[in-house]
Amino acid sequence: MDKARGVSNRHQQESPDIGRLAPKDALRCSGCAVGGLCVAAGSDAATLSRLDEILRTDDSIDGSRIVIRKGDPFNGLIAVRSGCFKSFTIDRDGREQVQGFHFPGELIGLDAIDGKRHRADVIALGSAGLCSLDYSQLLQLSSCSDGLRDQLFRLFSSKLANQNWRTGDYTADERIAAFLLDISERLERRGCNSEDFELLMSRSDIGNYLGLATETVSRVFGRFNTNGYITVKRKRVIIDDRDGLSNLADAVLEQL
């Protein structure tokens, strides 16, 4: 077994077979990117019924469960129903590189549409839930529904935030302030609490993602807490001074 796969296997459970997820039940998707497809199809009872048939959910995902492995074939759209997921890669020397974090209502693995293979592993950070739609069936269905097709195009063409700031010449304070505001705004767009939330990822993961040492992340969080920008209660973060964080992150936010 090569070293990279050995490190990846520290995440114990295998990715699920998306086609075998439990049928959709009582889905609450008002803030979900995939949920917008249901809304688009809602005026057409037949289309909505067919969409319901290809929609699958899994609300029983445990922490540290791999839901996608790098190289897995792309089969469908996957949205986060609850919890938080981390996407990452492992290089041949066994070093992990965090690619991103995914919150409720957000899509995972859209970059796999081109090439038909997922480009990173995705793991749950605590208890979580997913929603998935078979891609080929969705394309067939959208050909019969103008509303569904238009919503699907909007979904694919939505602007992705420029993440180059993570490797730009910014201070640790600037990067972490931008990181917190980015998460807050993403949660707000999905109707979640954007001022009081849990960071389910570790300080080590945050540092890896932002190109900072774990100790630096901890020091900056402590300093932000002391200066009144945020209140930190273990994994819980309360934003007390959004303007202060915005002033710190101005240079970074201009790149987003």
C-alpha cells in the first residue's frame, strides 16, 4: 500500500453508493442549491414527481465518514443537508491539503462534471446529511422542463468565489478575518445563523486551508476574542464586531 493511500485510510469508512441512499423523505430545502430545482419544477406536477423519484437523501452520516473518494466516478449532484464536510487531497508523500469546507445548502464536487471523476476526498466533520440527484436522469428530466433546465444552467454558471486570496501576500489576521466573514456570508445566503455558528473543522484544518501554522490560527482567534471582534467558546464563534472584521479583511475581500 502506498504512503498516500495509507494516510487517507485513517478516515475509516468507505464512501457510500449514491444510488443506494434512502428515498427522499420530508425534505426541507428552502435554502438548498439543489432544492432550487424542486422549486423550478414545482409548477409541473409530473416533473416534480419524477424529480422526487431520482432524489435521494442520507441523514445518518457519522463523523469521519468518507462520502467521496478522489477518483470516484461522477454520478450526480450532491448537496449538504446538514453538518459540514471537508474536501482534501493527499499527495504521494502523505501530506494532506485541505481544498475547502462545505456547509448546508452547498454543492459538493461540481468540478467533477468535467472529466467525470472526483478530484478530492470529501469527509464529514461530525454528524451530517446529504442529498443527491443522479446526473444523467436529471439531464433527461431537464430536457422536458424549461423551468428546470433554466435553473440547472443558473446552478452551473453561478459565480464561484475566487480563492486565490488564500495564497496571496496577506497577514494571518487578514486571512482569518476573511475566512470568518466568508463562512458567515455563506451561511446567511442559506438562511442559517450568520452571527453565531460552530466551526466543526479543527484549528489544524483551518491553518492547512489558509496556509498558516495551527499555533498561529489559535493565537489569532485568541487575539480576536480579546479585541472584541468575536467571542470564542470552543468550536462556537459569535461575531461581535462585523465592521472590525471587515476592516481587517478589506484587502482580501477586494479579491472575492
